[in-house]
Amino acid sequence: MPATLRDVARLAGVSPSTVSRALSTPAVVNAATRARVQAAAERLGYQPNRAARGLITGRTGNIGLVVPDLANPFFPSVVKGVQARARQSDVAVFLADTDEDAVEEVVLVRALAKQVDGLILCSPRASEEDLLAVAQETNVVLVNRLVEGVPAVTFDNEGGMRQAIAHLVALGHRRIAWVGGPRTSWSSAHRIIGLYAAANDNGVDLLEVGHFAPTYDGGMAAADQAVATGATAVVTYNDLVAIGLLARLHARGISVPDDLSVVGIDDIAMSRMTRPALTTVRLPKQKAGQIAVELLLAVLDDPDPDTIIGTRGTLHGELIVRDSTGVASDPARP
Amino acid sequence: MPATLRDVARLAGVSPSTVSRALSTPAVVNAATRARVQAAAERLGYQPNRAARGLITGRTGNIGLVVPDLANPFFPSVVKGVQARARQSDVAVFLADTDEDAVEEVVLVRALAKQVDGLILCSPRASEEDLLAVAQETNVVLVNRLVEGVPAVTFDNEGGMRQAIAHLVALGHRRIAWVGGPRTSWSSAHRIIGLYAAANDNGVDLLEVGHFAPTYDGGMAAADQAVATGATAVVTYNDLVAIGLLARLHARGISVPDDLSVVGIDDIAMSRMTRPALTTVRLPKQKAGQIAVELLLAVLDDPDPDTIIGTRGTLHGELIVRDSTGVASDPARP
DNA sequence: GTGAAAGCGCTAACAT
DNA sequence: ATGTTAGCGCTTTCAC
């Protein structure tokens, strides 16, 4: 049986409320008694029961984190960032993996919502209405998704795409293919906007190659179509797709970067392990998780809609040049 | 404000206790009233407050999951297994990542322990004493680690290593190097036992190459020493190490599998994406997570030490042959 | 089969 | 500055 607040009170010879105060509002209690209480608590190994506290304060000290698929290395990074920051504030994290299922996602979110002070939804697949509904009932921070009126931390997709295009243009590329992600992906939609803007500014022909699963297999599937565009460089929805693409190109005997340059997005750990290593736009994944927690904490402390509505952080990507874009001053056609 | 049990009681025209019973012990309440209660609950979107329930039942309906490093793809797989199984039983999962820090691990475990019914510790780095101490205070299930008297789900390391050696022997290898994992790794220690047993039975020379970080960089670091042993094949602590090793070998112009064969352990997704693709021993990672939850649930239902002590599941690995062991009937020396 | 009452461990007025 | 009282939302005796 763990010690309760009453046990501490008895041992310290004070009332329960004094113990409560000594522990959560130390400033308001006499230094001497405070010491006595702390000693007693120490001796009993007292740990407040968070559930009981939550029952009365309405705060659980827990947050929920929902991600589409932990098997995609992008998400573990975000999770690590969330964890690390949450721990600093003594907040525990419920994690839920939706297996990329938009329906399951909403169910899980609803279930979690009851037990936490707030939720971080990372790259949610749910519809905008569903997300708004959830945001109505509970504190929500979005990561990698923007919904009007909901606090969010996103990546500067347009800026990232500009960097990728600028790099490729500098290497002489003028025909560039884009391998899109899932049709419902918010980031995919926004990346292509940035691509078109950059392409226009640079006199580049942009060739869309449709939508593919955000996976290795998706990249394998996209490769032939990307080649068929006649582009000299390909930008993909994410690194996993780029790596799948690399594999298929190799199988076909198409050399990267000699015949075709490839650029990914994310900079997952795997990207420096491929051959050739993958040029990519590094997204500050852990940082995003960390900031999401900070945003959520801010929302919890001040749930005033006026301050919060539209609160958002935008994180910038960083171009990481590796061998998959080599040096191709005279990019050959495959 | 979410609806409370009293709200439901009022709407259904019954007492709170009846509502409570109708929802948690449906059998014991009249069918008609039960229906009325359920209708009312439905209409109000009533969700029981788990914290309040936990306060009285002593059960939170939550479990904690602690892993060393989500960045190692092995762990997200286990986490997914845990999640999936926990969800089925309407149990929520707290996740903590210790960043491979044994001290932090114990701290985190202690903190989590207060808020959950039980803990799943995956590949814990803490000392046996610390783990025993924790297991004393709270319900614990270990994954990939064995401590006397603590329920655990482990992998059949010896069997896995036998398969790896048998495969290599069949290909003609007689000098095989082993790249070990962290000094404190339980599985590393047990894998080497299996290796020696299998090596003895097959007249194979086993060459230990020391201890390395369980990472890509660890594999890079190990490669040269592995080559220097004069072995014709290398087995590594895990796939990540094998992949790092592959990279370094390639940089040195050593061909795999022509000059040297490589076998990993785990079968992470990345292993089929390397060049050459990695032969490995597949560990049922998700399954391990799933079983860990089942074990924990069993412990919770029947905390009788006699039934539980020593409860354990052993999962078997499966050899996955890919190109990194090619066909080398006449394995050349590098 | 159902209701009334008590209380899980804690905090927050309200007194003092 | 400290103690007293009440109650968060729920389950569970104990009566009926």
C-alpha cells in the first residue's frame, strides 16, 4: 500500500490540507512546517495520487499523442521530441498508433480525450470537420496539418521545396518530376504548391507523377512512371518513397545521380545509409514534437480562445545534399 | 462539461448505483432498466471517468511501456504490437523512451508505476536488482530480458543463432565472426551462447569481435575488425549493426557476399532495402508486444505469485535468407 | 433488483 | 499560516 497524504499528515503532525499546500504551493506555508512535511513525505516515499488530484483539479497531467504509423521512421522522431519535452514538465504521454486508418483515428482520439488534458495529433488523416469537432471538445494541437482555428506546428513546405528546386536548378536540371504522397495528405498538397511556385520562378518544367503510398513500396511503384516523364531529377513525397524509387531504378540499371537525380523529404536516419546516400530536405522532427508540447502546455494554461486561436509554429527545413544528386552539370537523359 | 453518472441516473430515473451496475455488471440488473440506462447513457454521450473509477477500484485501465530507443526500428514494432493488443482490451498505453539510459530508465519506471496497473519493460538496460525492486512494487512484464521470478516474453536466441550458423555452414563457411552488442545487453549475452553451441556442433571457428553500439555507426565501427578476423561470414548483434557494417565494407571495396557474407538479427523493414538485401533472423516483434500485454493482463487478473512467478513466453525466430549471404559454395577470403 | 450511504485520495473554499 | 469542511465521479457495501 503506497502512503497517502493523510499518512504524511499524521507523521508530520499537521492537517492533510497543510501537506497538500506544502507540496503543491510551498510558498504559502511556514518554512519550518514545510520542512517537517517534506521530511515525512520523504520517509514514507509519498507520491501523490495523480488520479485523485485530477478528479478535483480537472487536470490529469497527461497528454495524448496520436500518430498514423510508428513504422514510418518519421513518427518515432516526433514521438521522441514529444516525450522529452513532456518529461521536463512532468507530463506523461499516452501514445496511440492508428495504422493509417482515418476512422480508427477518430475513435482513438475520442477515447483518449477523456483521460488527458490535451491531445497532439500528428499528421492526422481525419477530415477537417472531424478534427474541428474534436478540437471543440478538447485541447488539441496539430502537427503537420493545418485546420483553421486549431493551434498547430507545421513545416515550411514551400520553403523546403524551393530549396530542393534551387539545388537541382544549380546542377543544371530543367525537367523535374514530383512523386506525390497520399491524396488526403495535407503536406503533399502543400508541397506541390511550393514546387510549382519555385518551378515557375526558375523556368523549370514540373511533371506530376500522381499519388503513391508514403512507403518504400510506393516509391518502387512510382519509379517507372517518374522515369517515363523524361525528367532528369525527381523529388518525392518523403524519404521512404525516395528510397523505394532508388531501389527500382537500380534494378532497372538506371544510375543515380548520373542518369537521374533523386531528392527526398524528411531526412530519416535511413537516408544516409542508402547507396547513393539520399539528398533530402531535413525536417526538424523532434523539434516539432517538442514545440507541440509547448503549444499544448500554453493552451492548457490559458484556454482563452482569443490568445490561442490560430497559434502556430512553422519550422523550416534544411537541404541536406548527398550523393543522390551528385554533381550533374550536364544532366543526361536516362 | 461531459456527462456524469448522476446525469445518466437522473435522465433514466434511477439511482446512480443502478447506472453503475447497468454499465459494469449488466447481468445483475433488470433487462428493462438496463435498457433505459443504456439509452440515457447513449443520449448523453456518457463516458465513465476512469480516474474516478480507478480511485475506488484501484485499477486505472492503463499500462506503461518503456523502451530504450524508438529510433531503433525494432522498438516501434514492439510498441505497435502492444498498442494493438491493449486497445482490444480497452487499455491505454503510456509510452516512455529512455534514450538508452539505464538510470533514466529506473526514474521513468518509478514515475510511471504510480499511474498504471502494470508495466511492460522492453529490453530494459537497468540492473537485475533494480528490475527486481521494481517488480516487487508493481506488476511488471519483461520483454527481451529474463530476470528470475519476473514474467517475461523473450526470443529464442539460441535457436535463432543455430539457424544462422546452419545456414552459413551449408554455404561452406567455417570461420564466422560475431559482432556483439552492448556489454549490458541480455540478448547479446544469450546470443553468443547459442552461437558457441552451434559452432561447436558444426566444427565452426567462432571469432568474437567485441561490443558495439546497437546502431548503424556501431556496425561501421565493427567492420574493419570483423574483416581482420579472417572470417568468411559475420553475424551481427542486430540488423542496424549489419547495415552499418555493409556500408563500411562497400566503402572498402569488400564485396558482400562474394568476399564476406553478413547475417543480421531482427528483420527490420530496412533490411530488405539494403544492397545486398540482408539475410537475417526475423524476430516476431509485434507478437512479442502483443503477448506481453496478455501476460500483463493475466498477472493483473490473478496476482497470485504462485501462478505468475516464472510465467514466460518464448518466441522463435525465423531465418530470412537474402542476398547478403548469396550462394558461396566456395567462400573466398577477403 | 434497486436505493441510500460511505468513501477512494486529494484540493479548495472557508474559517480561524 | 493552519485546520475544518465539503466534494470531485465513481463503486460498493448494506439494507430493503
